[in-house]
Amino acid sequence: MSKAFFTTAGSIEHDSGSVVSGGSFSISTPASTKIKASGNFVYIGPTITVSFSGGNMSGMVPGSVAGAGTIAPTTSKNYEIPSLGILRDEDSGTLIGTGQPTGGGSPVPVSIPCHCHDTQIKVVGG
């Protein structure tokens, strides 16, 4: 099934059903400087690196959930650079992080499921 390419105009969002909310995601992997879709550069690679901070979760101090991880492309079709896939809308991953319990104590492990979201619909790939 073809889906829109994930570009610099897109964002990372919480997956539906995630117990983590709020906060902000950031992508530290630069986008391609050779491939564009709807005027924005496309993310490619074996993965992109994503971090998250300032999240909320039941039982945790508000804003204390943070983590990092990667999202891999679900397609390997990239005609410009064949060894690197192009990320698409809805490609997903689970970041690994921690949250600070409201009752105190050491931070606890937290999984942060997320996905790529892009609103451009002109350039798609399978």
C-alpha cells in the first residue's frame, strides 16, 4: 500500500493507545538533501533518531517522562540511494525512556510508542 513520504514538514506523534501524552518529540537525524516531496526534504535511512521530553503519564510527576529511540522505514524502495529506505507517513517505533514516580524513588522504565505523521499527499511510495 502506498503512503505519503515523511518530510521535514511532518512531525512525530504519540501512537493511539499510548499511555504517555503531551511532551515534545524531536528528530536528530537530518533529512535527505537530495530527495524532496511537495517542496520539503524527505527522511531516509536505515533509521531516524527521535527523542522525547516533557511527557505525562499516570502515576508519574507531570512532565517527567522522557526517552529516545529510532524509527525505521517500512519500505526499502529508494531509487536515489538504494541502500536506504524512505520513511513514510505512519512508520512507527517505540522509544525507551523513564518517568519519575509521583511518590518519589528512582525513575522507572517507560515505553513511548510513536509514529511519523505527514500531511503532504502528493508524493507516495510503496
